[in-house]
Amino acid sequence: MSINRRDFIRQSSLGLGTAMVLPGFSLPPDLSNPVKFFMPQWGSKLSYVNFFENVKKERYDGIEMSLPKDDAERKDAIAKIKESGLLYIAQIYQPNEPDLKKHIEEAKGYVKMMAEAEPLFINSHTGKDFFSFAHNQEIIQTLNEYAKSLGVKLIHETHRGRFSFAAHVTLEHLKKKPDLRLTFDVSHWMCVAESLLENQPEAVEMAIQRTDHIHSRVGFAEGPQITDPKAPEWKFALDAHLSIWDRVVERKRKAGEPITVTTEFGPHPYMVLQPYTKQPIVSQWDTNIFMKELLTKRYNA
């Protein structure tokens, strides 16, 4: 079953505990609300058409990607996305501009460009770690209001270098803004904290309660991406992430909310390369397929 954008936005904006059921589904059982999987276009060197065809062959529900700044190229990309029949999540890699007013105006421009594609929602790398708490709050509020005026939902990814770079800092933003919604990529927090977040349960729990979308990359205390989630030496890190994702899926199923996951293992420099040959030690594509199969068995089997 596909979810159209209007129904998705309406359902995913509901408060916690609201017993809204997706059209055509009934709750319980839990599997009445399956997880929908998205492939990142990040790292792909294929044409849009070939990339979309490969994504569909692997039975993904959709794709997550940014769009070109050039008007003609962006219109072409949007047309090809619509022709593919895949669900679409827009991604914004926001500016590094240190001047607050210029930063906000540039960021609003990105929101406007992504809104043209009528995505399920926009996933935003919002603010910067060097801005003050108050300035990042202003950026979040301004972009949320602007996106709403364009009729598109905006959520904010937990990510190094952004307002949400660390668990303890994001916790304070979540406390300050009850309407702040997240794409939860917990791998970044583990890297920044140099831990699996065992000692920050309040931040993790509040993030779980505010998560609208998951990025299922696996990190560890010294980096945002392990080399290979299939390898037994990384089981401890994979298990730590699974325990968090399990709680997000459980909460969203109880609330009858859409559950979306982007399998977001990335290319170099996230992926380690062989010395001298500069060849990746594993396939980014195959690793993301492995994560989809793992999580499909866990949540949709």
C-alpha cells in the first residue's frame, strides 16, 4: 500500500498517544503498520533513472535525496522522481554561512526548492554547532514556520556540525520546543559522546519520543559508521542501535504513525578505503541492502 503525501503529513503530525490508524490498516496487530524503507541517493554515481530502477528492484518504498540548485536540472529530477512511482523524502544539506541572517535566507531558499517536489517531508541538517543556543532556536523556528507556509513538513536530523550535534545539547532544544521533530541518526551522537550513550538515557528517550524518521547507519564511540554491520566484531554497536530503533518503532506503532527508515550507510569518507588503492572495503549498496533485509525481518516479517 502506498501513502500519499497529504495523508502522511496528517498522520505524522499527530501527537503521541493518538490512536490514528493508517487507511486500510487496523491495529493491533503490530504488522498492520509496516516499516517503509528508503534508499539514499547519496553516494550513487548512476543516472536518476538507473538509480530508481535499481531501488525498485530491491523493493524499497522510496528514496531520500537532495535536488539540484539549477532550475532546469531540478525540474528534470522532480519529473523523474514522479515518473518512478517511488515515495520521496527531500534532504537539505544546509549552509555553513556564519552570518545568522544570511544563513537563514539561504536555508529558506533550500526549503523552497525542496518543497517544489512535494515530498513526504523535508529532512534538514539545521543550524550550526557554532551558533548560540538562541540563534539555533531562531533558525529552527523560522524554517519550521516557512516550511508550513509552503505546505510541507520539515524535520531536523541529529547530525554532527549542526544544532543537534550532541545528545545533551539536543535535549535542551527538545525541552525548549515541544513541536521539534527529529530524523534520528543516533550514530552521530555516539561518535560525539565517545560512548554508546549508556549514560544519557534522558536525551535518548526524549529523542525517541520526538522521532519521525530513522537513519539506520550504525556508528560507534570513535566514528559515525562502522566498517561492516555483518561483521561479528561490530555486533555490540549494531545491538545498541537496534535497541533504540526498536523503541522508536514500538512507539510509532502504538500511535498509529507512519514508520520510515532510510538505510543510510554512506560512501567515503564515512566508509573506510583501502590504503593506496583507495578502494572501498565493502559495497555501500550491498551494506544498505543488508540493513534493509535485517530490519525487514525484524519489523515486517
